[in-house]
Amino acid sequence: MVSFRERDRLSQVVVINVSSTEPLGPVRRAYQSLDALEVALARKPDVLPPSSLYAYD
């Protein structure tokens, strides 16, 4: 970040943490391939947590 700030001649850099605070869920067979995930999502959309579902869509 220091090199970014210096390279672009910035007086300051603001960093915002936007990482998810969702708990880690169970590992599921649906995660083994895209085909498996799409089948699982068609049956039951809650196979993915909301943040992942939003990113997938």
C-alpha cells in the first residue's frame, strides 16, 4: 500500500474491509463441480450462503 500511495502521490489511503462475516458452512457434494452446483441450486437455492449466491448470480 505504501508503494501505491507513493506512486500515485496520495496523501493517504483508506482501506475498507468488506469481507464476509458469515460462518463457514459444511462442505457439500454440490461444491465438487459446476454441474453439481447448478443441479443443487435448481433444487434448493440455499445450498450456497447468501454472499456466495449473490456473487454466483
